[in-house]
Amino acid sequence: MAVIIRKLVKFVESEQEVKTYQPSGPILKEERMKANRLDEVLEKRIPEIANEILSDQSCNSDVIRRWYTLGAKLREIVDDRSLVLQEDVDNGLIWRAISYYLPTTMLPEGSNLERSYADKQHKRQDHFSLCYELSKFRWEEVKWIKRWSFVHEITARPALLRDKRIFIALGEDFSSLKNYPTNDQFREIMKLLTQEFPTKNYRESRIISDDEVKGRVRKSVNQIIRQ
């Protein structure tokens, strides 16, 4: 399925919108019609979503809540397979299409507005895809995260997200800590968890008990925090 990608291009004396159907190559009429329908939905719904979040005080005071909520609202569109195919989620086209309709006030801090969103995308570290991935959990399972950099660390290790029990156990351990871990401590915990739950062998975690999952997570946290 094709996705319409819009961008503003500067010409000699003006700036004009350019619309392309991606990925490049021959596009069937049916695919073009579906892409047009998706674009219509995004044009209407994305500004509405932005307004809903910007008017929510809890999202303004908590950056994790803000991006989690964005991911949850985007999921309503992205998970509709009549609008978006999984391949357009995987290749990042849907995030580029969404970014065009978001106001600058809804872009992540430090965004370089001079660069196109395509230039800023990076596999598994794309901001909107991270929001989307985080929203697969309930807010009660996410609210222990206090720094967005932690989300980058977690999502860079797919095995920690594929088995929901690992993520939840990590949150339970962090919630019981007297002092919240520093960025360096969190990175070290992530390294230990990667050894406990290797990405290539992530299926192995599916056959171990809940207590074993919790035990491996607790051991990793204790090794760095409670020395």
C-alpha cells in the first residue's frame, strides 16, 4: 500500500507543498485511493490529537505521559489495517506522513526544523515509533519511567519488549527503589538484562516462569543499584 508523503520545498521566491506517493515505483489505482483516504484521515485527526494533548494538563506536566498519550492516540489510526499496512509501519513511512500534520509544538525537544523528518529518522529510534511502541502497555505499567532517554534504551533491545513480563518486572523493581537510577546506571542495567534475555534467543523467556523472569530482572537491578 502507498502512503502520501508531503513536504514543503523552497523555490526561488516561495515555498510550495510537494506531494508524493511512497514507496516509489508503480502504484495501482486501488493503492492510490487508499493512500488518499489515509491522508484525509491524517489531515483531520492529527491536528485534533495534537489539540487534545496540548490541552491536557497531565500531558503538559509529564513528558512521559505526553508521549505515551500521543502513541496511544496514534495507535488508533496506525493499527487500523484498512488504513495502514504493517509494512508501512516497519519502513517508517507512516511516521513521516503523520509528522507533516503535527504542529511544531508537538515535535520532540531539540528537533531541527530545517531538516526533513526523513533525514531525522533512525531505525528503532524514530520518536513517533517509540511513542507507538510504549503505548502497547497500560499507563499503570509505564508511569515508573521518568526520563525519555530510558525509552530509547529499552526499545533498542527488542527482547525486553517482546515479553511483556520483563518490562513490567523492571517497572516493579524501579518503583521500589529509594533513589531513582541515573542514566549511567540505567544503561548498565540494560546491558545486564540483554545478557539475561538475549535478543536472538528471546523466545527462551517464554518458557520460563514468571518468578524466574522477575528473579533475573531483580538480579540485574540489584547488581547495579544495591551494591
